[in-house]
Amino acid sequence: SRIERLEQRGIIAGYGVRLSPDYEQGLVRAHVLLTVTPKLADKVVRSLQALPPVRTLHSVSGNFDMIVIVDAPSIRDLDSLLDQIGAMDGVERTSSSIILSTRIDR
């Protein structure tokens, strides 16, 4: 009942899933930096939201407008996903980095 009260008070807004290290070890994860056309930013967000491999999307300041964290089961799938993201209407430029290892995850 304590958890229920925390939910009702809005302290707990939802729940998440932490994937097992064995499953995650088989995935190829990458950071994709995007420069987007300002007037099409909402369209880019909706397009990215529709892609299941997109794990996280951040708006950022600096040389790029967004950082997308993606997971793919293979390099081939990641390559295809990056092509798909780069071809989206409103995406002007991308730069991607494959994550080799995670040193800290809090």
C-alpha cells in the first residue's frame, strides 16, 4: 500500500526495466549526434520515437542539436539504422560513435 500511495502522490511516475548484462552484451550500442532543421525538429523527434532501436533522445546545446542512443543486434543492423536516421526529413548531419564499453552506469 505504501507504493500505491507514492504512485497516487505522483512521487512514483512509472517503472522501468533493466536488461540483463548477458542480453546487453550481445547488442551494439551507439551515440548518434544530429544536426536538424529547426522547423522540422518535432518531425524528427516523432520519426525517432517510432524506431524501436532508439533507446534515448536528448536535446543538447553545442555543435549538434540532439543525441540519440541506439541499440542494434549487429553492426549490419546498426549500419542500416544509421542510414535510416540520416535519411530522415529534417536531419541535416549525423556523427556516430559505437560504444565499446561502459565504465560507469549509475
